[in-house]
Amino acid sequence: MQVWPGQAYPLGATYDGAGTNFAVFTEVADRVELCLLHDDGSETAVELRESDAFVRHAYVPGVMPGQRYGLRVHGPYEPGRGLRCNSAKLLLDPYAKAVSGTVRWGEEVYGYHFGTPDSRNDLDSAPHTMASVVINPYFDWGDDRPPRTEYHHTVIYEAHVKGLTMRHPGLPEELRGTYAALAHPAVIEHLTKLGVTALELMPVHQFVHDHRLVDMGLSNYWGYNTIGFFAPHNAYASWGDRGQQVLEFKSAVRALHEAGIEVILDVVYNHTAEGNHLGPTLSFKGIDNRQYYRLADDPRYYMDTTGTGNSLLMRSPHVLQLIMDSLRYWVTEMHVDGFRFDLAATLARQFHEVDRLSSFFDLVQQDPVVSQVKLIAEPWDVGEGGYQVGNFPPMWTEWNGKYRDTVRDLWRGEPRTLAEFASRLTGSSDLYQDDGRRPLASINFVTCHDGFTLHDLVSYNDKYNAANGEDNRDGESHNRSWNCGAEGETDDPDVLALRTRQMRNFIATLMLSQGVPMISHGDEFARTQRGNNNAYCQDSELSWLDWPEPLEGDLLEFTRAMVWLRRDHPVFRRRRFFHGRPVEGTHDDLSDIAWFTPEGDEMTQRDWDSARASALTVFLNGNAISEPGARGERITDDSFLLMFNASPEPLDFLVPVNHGRQWQVVVDTACPDGVPPGSGTKVAAGEQITLPDRSMTVLQRPA
């Protein structure tokens, strides 16, 4: 076999049509072997002799796409110094573009013998671990173009590749649960009819099912356990795992783009699947443990701000390079449109505390590729000072946990909620205005993958996670949920009617709030997990979306109507915060927003401070939108009155005088169909409307 010196860049395996260049960074290794793996279980070792700036490299002519390979790193194994090299462990290339196989758990994939963590284990891991794969980077993208949907037109749909598609009746069985399913016309038709503009996929980077879960007969269903930051998870591929997963993922992105739907990836750059000092040796740990991980004062152990056993070392230039190279790869080569960063506060921990000026944010800010896509932070981790909602840099948007909590509190009847609810409804200016951001920095959501589904939020006071095998200790215990009078499943018609009304309340509130709305997949069908609020390990019908057949229903139609009401009216998706006063240059002397008690009086501070206050009317002036259109034109819209009755009793609401003479009811969550736009009754200023308990009505006045 010929072996040429090759190049130190790019890292990973790069096929050029005639052979493949291999390059891997390790500062601690004495020697690195590239192992070409054969189907009979044998391997051919090639030493990477050339080294430039600690990058070992070689070019091997004739190595074609589909070739499986691994790395064996010879070097010191001294856990007391944070060194864990062991050539008996076949390691994944950190830059592998595809991964083949799965981990078969046993002592072979660990660097130590069970029971003696500081021992050295020289059992060969090759038959028990995954392999890296050389891929063909060439793909016919045709005329694919990123939709580049602006945030004020964006509606995000968070989904799990398998959970969304596994039980879709319109999909061939062999495609269910795969990337190809996402590209199927039946799935795309549902998303486009719903009005979705961005599909946010839960982790699709190659991940590992934890040893503990596998032993329990469970799996890491959600996928927040990454081992390959460049490789699409192979279990979601219907075509094969020798590089076919890359082509299948690209095909899905191309099909979604053709429908005008962006693809956002939920990415986990805060930790890896190798866990703590008792975890396996699969890749980074055996290549250069001290360069990749944040170690404790005693370097046998790992700092953990993620709750997973380890945290990546965010002040290491090689970790930062890995993350930035990965992000650029997914944008330039895989054509994705943005990222949601799991536990993003950890990425800001250059030293100990969360630092919004850390190197990671500096790199993102100046990167000409990554800075131009959607960047969404999950703005917390489990470390000290980890809750950072509102504290990310100006170009970032954030999952707004305070929005979720406040909206849940309002509709379940929590006292002293009204003032904060007003802030959340109008874009959370208290969180985002002082650093130059706009309402669109707030990604608004009521439910997501983590926690109760929308159905369960109104059906359970308590969590029911016994199936997870942790005696119901896992998952959030304070869900801000309310079962509407009966715990779990019931056939009480009054309870069921209240639950469906509450679901409509949540959907309407979400869609009519300033900011960017995010729907959790299946909520439009009232998907249930039977009270499990932490289904991370439940790869089963418990967590898969049970699609109704035919695809219809009152809640689905209501959700569609609310999404399209939002899309049709710019007053619900403003790009600037409200001023609370008339807008200069208009012929309207009314404020751009006004707040009223149910009696029709303007809200006073005493009204806001009242502990029992749970109802109000909001006037949104479509004639006083301050931001201009794309060509500098003035934007005008219809005006709206949003009436909220979150109290347990029916209330009479007076339609405010002096804000429009004639109105039309376009939303009434007390009706089973929610009164789709265009079918409501007429109401005059000064008239009274009775809102049933826990309901919401929207009135519209033409511009």
C-alpha cells in the first residue's frame, strides 16, 4: 500500500476522487495509526508519520468512499495527570463525516477494568465500537437555495426525526423514522398547510445510547449524547450507513427547501458521549483528553456543568476550531439554515463563570458563514449562574423560558402574573431591549421536547416517569401544569371541554405574541406521553406521534387558523418594541398599544399590582406600526383587541370606546372550532361581551 505525506488541513478524511487525505490533531500522542477496516474483521494499519503543529497526516491513494476506518493513539495512560491514551481502543475520528455501526457495550470499550478506575484495560475495542467512514462529498444540489426566512415571518416546528415520522400512515414502512421520511410529500404537505417555515430537528449529530440505558432495555431517544459533530446519525438513514446517511440527509434538506422550509439543527457542543472518568473511551478521551475536556483540579475527574459527566474545554483553540469547523460544514456542505445550541451557557464558560464575551461568541460574531444563519441559544446549563435568559450577545435569539413559565402561570390561575404576562406578550423588552435586540430575539414556546406535551400540560398535575427506570425521580417536578379537575385520562365531558379550551388558549396566546413562535411537534394533534415529562429514553409509541387518519380535527384546524392569522397580520410580528404612545408621521392619534380592564378602563398601576387580577384587554393599533417595510414603505394593518379571561368565572368585557366603532370576532377559544377567521359576529364599541371562564376572544377592526 502506498502512503504519501498528505496535508495537515483539512482535518478528518478528505476524498479527492483518487484517494483520501487523513489528518488528526493530538498534542499528547507518541504515535498515531490509521486503521483501515475490512469486512472480515481485519484491519490494515498505516502510521501517520507526518506532523505539522501537532496534526498527524497522510494521504492514501485508492481509499474510496465507503471505507471504514479508525484511529489507534499510542501515548501515555496516566489518569492522575489527565492522560488516557490507549492504543487498544479503536477511536472515532473527531472529524468523521459518517459513522458506521453501534457500540456493543462491554469492558472492551473502557480504558480501565470495572471496579478499578485507575487501572489500564488493554482489551481491543475494535469489534465492539463504531467506525468512521470516508464519504463522497459530491452531491447534486440542483438549484437549491436557502429560504432565508426573516425572523418576523418565522414559525418554528420542533420535531424528532423518528418521533415525527414513525407512525405516519401515509409513509411506506421502510421510510418511517428516517431522513427520507422528512422529504416525503405527506410530511412536507402537513408542515406547509400548518404554516411552518422552519423545521427544528432534535439532535441528528451521531450520538450514542448510554450503557446504563441499554442495560435497562431503553435508549437515548432524544440524542443529546453526541460523539460525532460532523456525521448525521446513522440510525435515521434508510439507505445504509457507509456514507449513504449523508446523501439521504442532503436530499431531505433539498426537499424541505423546495417547499420553503428552513432546517435548523439542535446541536450539542457542550459535552460528548464519553462521560466522566468512569465513561468509555470512544474518541476524544483517547486522542487528547486534556485538550478536549475541562478537567477538575484533580485531573482524573471532569468538570461537569451539563449534568452528563463532562464539559468540553471552551478555552482550547482546538475545541473552538472543532466547533466552528462543524458549524461551517453543516451550513456549507449540508445546507442547513441555523442552529439551536443545547445548554448554550456552557459554551460561554471560558473559565468558570458564564461570559458573554467569551472566545466562542467572538468567533461566531466574525465568522462570515456562521454569523449569517439563525443562532438560537438554550440560555441555561446546570452549573453555577447557569440561567442566562436575556444575557446572550445581540446577534443571538434565545429560547425564552420566562415566556413559557409566565404563560403557563396565567392560564392555570397563578396570582400576581398579569404584569409579567404583559411583558412576555409584547416581546419581553425587559430581557432584550437594553442590549439593542428586538422582540424577535425571543423564541416563544409553551411546550417543547423537554417536559409535558400540550395535552399533558392540561391533563396532569404530576409527572409519571416510572417507565424511565428512575423511580419517578427524573424530570421536572414543578411543571406549572393544571389537570383541569381530573388527573390523567378521563371521560368527564366538562373536564375534557376545559382541557381543549385551555389548549386553544395556549396556541392562540403563542401565535399572537410578539417574538418568534415555536410549536412542539404533535401539539396540533394533542399528542400525549401519558404524563411522562422526560421521555428522553422512550423510543416507543409513548413518544412517537400517533397521526390521526384522516389528518383532521378541530385542534389542528384551529392551530392552522392561528398560524395563518399571524402570518397575515404584521401587527402580531413587529420588528420593534411598542412605544406605548402614538407613532409620529401617522394620522392616528391612538397609542400603538393600550391596556384595559374588563370594564373598559385603561389599566392603572393598582390594576397591574392586584394579586387576583387575571383578565385584561389589549389594543394593538395596526395604524401605528413604527418599522418600515423592506423598501421603506409604511406598514399598516388592521387593529385588534385581545381579550384574556384567565379567571375561573365568566366575565363581562366592555369593548373600549374611542378605539374603533365596529369590530368583528375572529377568535373565540370557548367555541370548539375557535371561530376561524372570517366567520365571527359584529360587535360595536361600548358593547359588552361575556367571556366564559378561562377563555380568550380576539376582535378585528379593518384598517
